[in-house]
Amino acid sequence: MIEITNKLKSPVQVVVRSKKAPRAFTTLNIPGVGKGHNVRVIEDESYTPYIDRVESMGLISTKKIQESL
């Protein structure tokens, strides 16, 4: 699992792989810091190179987390 945190006050759109279709992509909207919901958790299969590019711009931060069973 990957935890994505928005570091800005404005929302950020991130392109991720769709859960329904293996070759399709969709956008994930992450609200700004002031809303209190600026953290999203996605599966490893949804990860795309676009997330690395947005992280290098300084808009988001990512952290790999382990699933607790």
C-alpha cells in the first residue's frame, strides 16, 4: 500500500490505474491541507510514473506502508 499526502492548500489531481479495467487510467483528487482529508491510500498496482513526477515537483509526498493483518 502507498500513502499519498497532499502538501498544498489547494487540491491535487493524480493519475492512477483504474481498479475496474487493467489498461484504463483514472484521476484521484486529493483535497488540500485545510480540509483535513489530505491523505489517500492506494494499492501498489495503482501506482504510475506520473506519481513520481508530481512528487518531484513538491506537490505530494508518498510513503510505502505495510498492510496490517
